Amino acid sequence: MKLKQLPEDFYVQELLQPALVEQGNFICFLLKKKEWGTLDALFALSQALHVDVRRFGIAGMKDKRGVTEQYVSGYQITKSALEKVRIKNVQLTFLGYLKERITLGMLEGNRFRIVVRDLAEKKELHPDLQILNLFDYQRFGKDMGNIAIGRALVRGDYSKVCEHLQLAVQGKDFIGALRKVNRRILRFLLSSYQSHLWNEVVQHLQQPYETVPILGYLTELTEEIGKVYRALMEKEGVVQEDFLMKKFPELSSEGNARKMFVELKNFQCAWGKDTSNNNPYTCTLEFDLGKGQYATHVAKTLLS
């Protein structure tokens, strides 16, 4: 089985309806990109426009390996300036204006079209299968490195975080060095560690739940879920209070909740011939998922 053998094998569109207005402080545009991570694309755009990257608002992060479309807001950026930008493998489409920026909570979900290659045989797929809503490899970075950095953040081992990120540190001002890093990146690294803990917990639960907490300093842990989390925290060398980062309060995390199983809708599949690999079949999957749910994990589960 091969996923994302070509960028065009993985196509994703955001399900979002921005509240466009005739005039507003925020421009709204569609960002279509190929082989760009969301943050890297926004940094390139900020450099092209000579503005701070924090002017942009997004509803979700999108994979680097693939072709993706997502909505972006930009504070006090003109249509004419946007239309002059030229970045390889990036297409910007002006949509209108917004009264408020786009934020992470606005995303309704995503629509996917995925070509899976190098399959040995056709099989009957079961889209009604209960699939755990696991975070997939994209969340954790190359060689799962984001987990170690996030763990160090939670433990307050800021020297190790700076070492991982190869930051220049004046004296021993590790927090000062970290505050020069875009906060979105640090929050993503912390979230990667929380995602790792969540994955471990849900795979050890003996019964299904509608939602399972993502661990933070205000998370209420009860019964079976609490027992599994506490055993894992002991193994990881962290305690719940570590997520209240008194020396770095802007990164503190109260916690959240995540659905235990994916919401798979509008499912379709089609089998084809694979002439570029050893095995003879491809399978093209199309479906919608709720926000924050990983299509690569769904594809692997259905076809394994």
C-alpha cells in the first residue's frame, strides 16, 4: 500500500462558509497549495507581502504532501497586493472581505479524495466500521520528533527545547529564545505531545466513549479514562499540573475533548489498475471527515 506517492494522490478541501461582507478589515482568500505545509506557505506569503505572518488567520492545518485548499483571512491586506503575489505551487484566489479573522474553531470539516496505490487485491470496504479517531503521523513530525519537543515543553525543560530547535540562546535565557519563535509553532509542538498521549490512552480503553479528554491542567479525569491517563503520565514523567506553565503562561493548556471515533460521510470508492508499482490495483477514496480527523489513518484502516 502506498499513500501520497504523487502529490495529486491526496487532495483536500476545507468545508467552511466564511461570512463574506462588501467591506471589512480582513481580506478573505482561498489558498491552494502543493507540497507546502500551511505555516511554511503563510511565512512565504508574509515575506512576499512584507507583513507580519500573524496577520493571517486559518481554520486548520493542512498537509505538506498533497494538494490542499483552505480559507485564509488577512488583516489589512489589499486585493491588489494579494493578486501580485507569485509563489511556486501556490495559488491565491480573492473571495471578499470579513469583519473578523478566521480562527481554528470555525472549520466544519474537510472533503478528501485519496488515491491509494500498490494494492495486491480488491476487497470489500466497510465505511460503517468504527474507526478510532487517532492522530496520524503528520501530527508528530519527522521521526516523531515533535513528541520529544512537546514533552520537554511540558516538563519545563526549556534548554532541551532550544537544543531540539537549534536556537541561539543568550546566557541561559532559554525562555527568551523561545519567545522569539512563532507561538503557533510552539503551540503545535505542545499539541503534538497532547495528541500522542491521547492516542495512547484511547488504544487502551476497554469500552467506547463519545469523547475522550485531551489532557490539560483543568481536565477532569474519571473512572477508566483517568486510570489509563494516570498510568501513562507516570510512565512519561509528567503530572497534570505541568500543563499550567507558570514560567511560560502563554503556552498553558486547559485541555479539550476529542471524539473517540471518526465521522465518515459521503463515502465513495473506485478501483483501478496500477501500472507504476509491483501490485496491480489502485483505490480512489472520497469522503468527508470532521475537523481534526486524519484521512490517511482512515484510508489505512479501511484498506489494511
